[in-house]
Amino acid sequence: MTTEYIIESSGDVFTDLGFTTEEANLLRLRAQLITELRMRISRRNWTHQQAAMQLGIEPERLSDLIRGQEEQFNIDMLITLATRAGCRVELELLPA
């Protein structure tokens, strides 16, 4: 017999998964940057080669990005890639 538990979400999947507030903030930021990059590549209908060339990375690295392999990219690199894709990146600090 299995027992199922339903836990109400806090509204933040990373916190719900047990990450500290600091880790959750970094993971959320990386996920947002990767999502935006993937959407821009898709909206521009870039081929794999065109996207890699525009972003200035090897096609293998682009594959990591497309597959959402966020652990392969630090925040600095993701901001650089977003800028190369035509984004203006801003950081907003809000009270906790």
C-alpha cells in the first residue's frame, strides 16, 4: 500500500525542492536566461549553425543550451549569450 502526500507549493519550485534561498535565486535566474535564449532562437528561426555563430559558441555548447543543461553555463556566460542574442539584461533587486 502506498501513501501519497500532497504538499502545498510555496510558489517557487526551487524552494519546494529544498534549495536554500541563495541557491533558488541563482537557479531561477539561470532558468530565466536559458528560457529567454531558447525563445529568441526559436522566434528568429535560426538554424543550429546560425544560432551558434550569432552567439559565438560551438554547436555542441548550443546543444547544451537548447537541451536546458543549465549546469553547463554560469550566470556570466548566460548574460553574455543573452546580450549577443540582442537582449538587454537588467537585474532587479526586490525586498525579500
